[in-house]
Amino acid sequence: ENHYNVVTKIRSKYAKILIENITKELKSLGMNDAKFDIVITSLEDKKGLQSKGVDNISFYFTANKGEPLKTMSKVISGGEMSRFMLALKTQLSVISSCYVFDEIDAGISGVAASIIAKQFAQIATKKQNQTNKIKKQNLQNKNKMVLNFKRKNDGKIN
């Protein structure tokens, strides 16, 4: 067995775990009908070893009950992407000591924004968070958050 197949098997093993955990996180973020999948296809037979390995990794997603999974980049909305990225970063928290969130709560409000605020608070108990352009309600646990502000040409803070 060549090294490429070993890497593909490892990716497949951890993809299954990531799918399960991200799906759980999405449900906890108010996306009860969301489905997520990772499809790994080998490029070895088609093109041989490429600069990024022999695997093509694609993310598939649907937020709506009864809809089929489709390529994530083609179907995910801004609010859904915000929650997906928070779910992903939550899962990756075991290997990172600091998060950078750039407009992570864009496209959401109301109950969904409150759920995300709680998730921020949970992450901030263990990790340092650096946020850009975040809603006020998501600053519940700001003791571990670094806020970045941009000044516009007129001197006003954005």
C-alpha cells in the first residue's frame, strides 16, 4: 500500500467524525434540518500525484429539510456560512489556542444571533477570540476577546 492511500484512509476516517460533530454543532446553533457531508475522491487514477496530494475534497450542504445535498459553495447563504464556520471552528478548538472571527455573525439576527452569542461565550472560556465587526449581543464574554476596529477615511470607527 502506497503512502497516498494511507493519507486518503486517514482523511476519510476523520471526515466521518467531522461530519457527525459539525452536524451536531449546526443543530445546537438552531439549524435543525441542516445536513453536511464531505466527499473524498481520489485523483490518483486520473492525474497522478498533484501539488495538493491525490485527493479531491468537496463539502456538500443543505439547510432545508427534504432538499438534497449540493456543493456547499453554491447553496450556502451568508447566515448559514456564519453558523457553519462557527461550528467548524468549535470542532477545531482542540488544536488551536486562538480564534480569529471575521464577521462570523454576518447575516443572522434574533434567536440565531443569541445562540451564536452563547457559543462565543463557551469558546471564550477556553480560547482567546479575535473578532472583527461583531454584533453587540455577541460580546457577552468579552474578557477573552480582542476587538478590531477599522477607521474610515473620515476618522470614524467602522
